[in-house]
Amino acid sequence: MLLKGVQLLRNGLVAPPKSYNFRLVCRALSVQYGDGKALTPAVRDYVDKCVNLCQPERVHICDGTQAESKLLQSLMLKQGTIQPLPKYDNCWLARTNPADVARVESKTFICTERKEQTVPVTAKGTPGTLGNWISEKDLQAAIGERFPGCMKGRTMYVIPFSMGPVGSPLSKIGIEITDSPYVVESMKIMTRAGTPVLQVLEKGDGQFVKCLHSVGNPANGVHAHKSWPCDPERTIILHKPAENEIVSYGSGYGGNSLLGKKCFALRIGSTIAKREGWLAEHMLILGITNPQGKKIYVAAAFPSACGKTNLAMMTPTLPGYKVECVGDDIAWMKFDSQGVLRAINPENGFFGVAPGTSTETNPIAMNTIFKNTVFTNVAGTSDGGVYWEGMNEAQIKDVTVTDWLGKLWSKESGKPAAHPNSRFCTPASQCPIIDPAWEDSAGVPISAILFGGRRPTGVPLVYEARDWEHGVFIGAAMRSEATAAAEHKAKEIMHDPFAMRPFFGYNFGDYLAHWLSMEKRGQLPKIFHVNWFRKSAEGKFLWPGFGDNSRVLDWVFRRVQGENCYEESPIGRLPSKDALNVAGLKGNIDLKQLFELPKEFWQQEVNEIEQYFETQVGDHLPRPVAKQLAELKKRVANM
Ligand code: OXD
Ligand code: MN
């Protein structure tokens, strides 16, 4: 049991709280909102343990209703956490403590009995970059140092939520305990939350993922930021896959606190998927219909802030094509009894990066986000609207702008108005091109998987893996420029295998073996690598991207249908001459530069991958992946 902090208390290692059992909780502590009797005995037991540990003043059991949202919105208004945005319909702006603006990978840990179950053994003296392990003892100490009494005087919210459509056989249930009304309201957008989930839990196997979150109570007891309490110095995010348990302390921001997303759907999800024989991936899912009316579904893995939301909601420029969105961030994929790989989007909303989103880059998102949305760390305008870098500047022509820090802003300041990782949190159902099957409990059939990243040099617009094993190698070798979604320096080209580097729930070598094992399970989708971000020697993008990426999807579609429109290259299959439909593209597209494979670049790339595998994955690297690298090395040498 992860919550041994309770035991530490009982052993007298930290000051003992009042001891509650749930019946006492109901009476002495009062369930201030919701129905305590609706909880199953196992949920009640979990809530009881959390109450014992965190000692809140009162308990609120979330029912997921609009009336509840109204209540929490007025509470947050009073606390100054959110402000209304009267220009839009039921939209809100939250400004965080400036020290709490992104996922904190360095403070995110997985706890397993042996370190090797979490991370590969790295070369001597090389720090691992594929996740952080914590021992049971250190995990218990971390909890014991932070959680006892951390909710004193405040409300503990209990959020029953479903990842995936409520009641779907592909869905999983979680219970998030939090002391943040902002988290409650965001979870109600990002997941299916509320009483119906408890009913499914009651009727089903009763299993749920335990998710405890607190914004924290700093060691000195003083919150530096009244309207956004947090404890950045002691923030920690803990996962215990063996117990299906997550404990997060100190941050109210995004993936650190909305525990259904990265913590559950990816880290714990990938471990459940490994046990049960399916895949939990950092992938968007889209449906694409060709001019002949045939439709396929594609999943795509890109690192954070590489345009996943834009691709998932793309408006194709290629005539006759239609794209529909199933999800923009996470895919759970499982072979059905016919051997078809089917995917669901376990989420219920989009938590998208705001800067760069505009009517030019993503008109569909712009038509989605101006109702029932919580914006975080964007700028506000004096007419009750929002603004961020890359949005149409006409928006701020006759208004004053208040930046994400709450200060009056002008362009001349040279500072960004919105934080680069500012977000919109908006219901997926509002998306005008949401796929008709997005909530199909059977999932949608996946025909192709795209891997990609920001690669300014050397990597062509698109290439296809020669087979599944080669595709797994391509996923393992993915690299991309760092982004603002986490605490890295931008522009550094980082390894980000499967776009999962911050999200693996277990040893990356075992993860690769699991992917390879899919070959035996059913009909495999084709695998591709895409790069919308290649630049010319002058630093200009060589490809227009956005809606014109439909031209790449058209080639993918035709390859899925078995059209012979490719030629072999040392790195994989490239579109054959004239196979990429560039008709009607504005401006001159230098296809030669876009698809060029400079030998020197690829030699360096292969060396870099070799070095990475050797130092980071070591003996855990499955043989077939090592073989793929050796073969690529040979082909590149003969280029
Ligand atoms: C996200 C991320 O928020 O990947 O989706 O960082
Ligand atoms: Mn993501």
C-alpha cells in the first residue's frame, strides 16, 4: 500500500492526527457535498486513509453536475484563482504561481521493487534520461514529510472519473483525491467525472486507480501566492504501478495535478497495458476520409508542443479530403478478437498549448475553445477576452492586455504576453470535427502509426518503415527539439523515443520488447516517420505544414491501400517520384531539399542513436532493435 505515510503516523514517526474511520468522517468531519453512501467499500476505505493522512476540514464527493461547477467557480472567483472572461460563454482565466507552469519531469518518480523494473541500467557514470526510480523506503519518507495534515482547514474533493467512455470494456476508472477546486473543474473537462462512474464501479469489478493530489502546505506554512497555493520546492509526483497508485504533491499545474492524463493514462496505463497485452501511447487519433469516401484511422506520436492538436484537427488543403478528430494526446490501443488494432481516446477534453493557435494554424481549435473553457497562463484583454503569441493581433487593437503574470503588457516590452506553455482546457465534444465514433466503446481501427518530431536538418518530410520491427526501431530512435511543456532548454535536440520519454511507466527496454511482441497479436498498422519542421540553409521552413500535411496523409493513405507509390532508400521507403501530391501548393516547394538524405548527417545520426542505445538502454535493448540499427548503419555506409 502506497499510503504508508499513515503507517508512519501510526508508528509515531510523525505527529499523529485525529484518527478517523469513514463513518466518523461522515459525522465529525461532515461530507459537505455529495453522497458518501454512493462510494463502494474500497473507495470509502481509500478516502478514509487519505482523510487520516491529510486531515481536511471537510469532504466533497464530486457528482459531476453543472450545479457543482457553478459552486466551485464561485468559490474560485472568491479565492482569486480564476476570473471570468465575459467576451465568451462560460470561460475562465487562471494565473498560476509563476513557479508552477509546467510538468516537472525531474521530480517525477516510479516506485518498483527493483530499479531495473523502472529504468534501464545505464553506462557507468551516465545519468539515466528514461525516467526516475524511487525506492519504497524513500517514497514512504517523501509522503511522510509532505502529506500529514497538508489539507488542514481545507476541503478534500473526491473525484470518481473514467478514462474512456463510461462503462466501455476498454475504459479504466480512477478516484482522484485533491484539495484544489481548479483540479476538480479541469478533471470534469478532461475526463468523464461524477456519480455515473461510481455506479459502474459498483456493478463492475470494483477496480480503480488511486490518485492522491495535494497542492501542498509549504514547510513554513506560508503560500507565496494566495490565489494559487502550491509548494514548488517540495513538489513530487510518485507512481506505484504494482498498486495502481499515484501520489502527487506541491503543484496544481496540468500533468502534475490532473492525474488522469500523463500519470494514469500513460505511466500507470502503460504498465497495465503491458500486463494485459495492449498499448497505452502518447498519440493523437484522427480519421481521414479520401475523395472516394473511404475512411481510415491514423494514430500519431509527437513530443509535446510539436503540433499534435493541430494535426488532430487539421483542415486539409487537398481537395476532397476530410479529417475528423478522435483525440489529440493519448491513445489506448488493443487488438480485438478479429485481430484488428482498435483505439480509444481515454480523455474527454483537450489540454492544448495556446500560443501559436490561430484561425490560420488551427481554425477548428479556435471554433472549439471559446465556450466552457478554462484558460491557464494566457494573457487577458480589457474587453474580457484572451490573447497569446500567434493569435490574430487584430484581437488587441483597441484593448489593453494584461500578461500571464497579471501585469499590463505591450508588444514593445519584448516579453511574451502568454506563458509559452499556457493552455486551454476544453471539452472534446465541442470540437466541430469530432469523429462520430470518438466515443465508440469498441474503439476505432488503426491502419497507420506516425512517429515524428521537430528536426530542422537531415530528416525527410516522410518515410515509411520497411516492416514492424523497423518501425519499432524508428520509434525508439525518435529525436526532437525540446519544448516549453517541460523544464528543458528549447532548441536542444533530445531523444524522445515514441514521444514517451517523460511518460514510460516501466523499463524502456521492456517497453520495446512489448511493442515487438505485438507482431504476434494481429494485423499490424503500417509505421511512418514525419517531419514538418525541416529548414533550409537560410533557416526557413521547407514545408508549409498545417493543412498541407494532408498531402502527406494522402500518401500514407495510398500506402495503406497497397498502392505501389514508394521507392526504397537507406532509411526507409520514400514517396516515389511524383507520388506526393503537391498540386496547387502555394509557393515553390524544394522537394529535393525536403527529401535529401545527406550521408554525413545520417552517419552522425546513426552514431548518436548507437551511443544513446549503448549508454541509456544497455543490455535491455532487445536484439531485433539492435539488429535494425546495425542494418541501418550498413546501408548508410553504402549511401
Ligand atoms: C501535454 C504534454 O501536456 O505532452 O500533452 O506535455
Ligand atoms: Mn502530450
